[in-house]
Amino acid sequence: MKKENVLFLLLAVITVICIMSIGVAVAERSIVIALLALIGIVIALFLGISLRKKVTEASE
């Protein structure tokens, strides 16, 4: 497995964990956990998109 694929897998797992933590935040009625989860999702998605851009530019 290439290094980039491992990074994409790691970012996907982190994003899924953050999405699941939103469910926990709803169950616990905690706004703090929900906000941290949303920030985690945005950061993971931003890193994934920027990494994808670098990989496609490097392959051209």
C-alpha cells in the first residue's frame, strides 16, 4: 500500500470517528463535544482535499 493511501485511510478513519462522536454528543447533550467533533471533521476533510490535490499535481 502506498504512503498516500495509508494517509487517506487514516484521515477517513479520523473523520468517521468524529462523525460518531457527534452521536455521542447528542446522547450526552454536550455542545462542547459536538463543536470539537465538527472542528475535527473540517480539519480532516481539509487535509484530505489538500493531500489529494498534491498527489494529483505530483502525478501529472
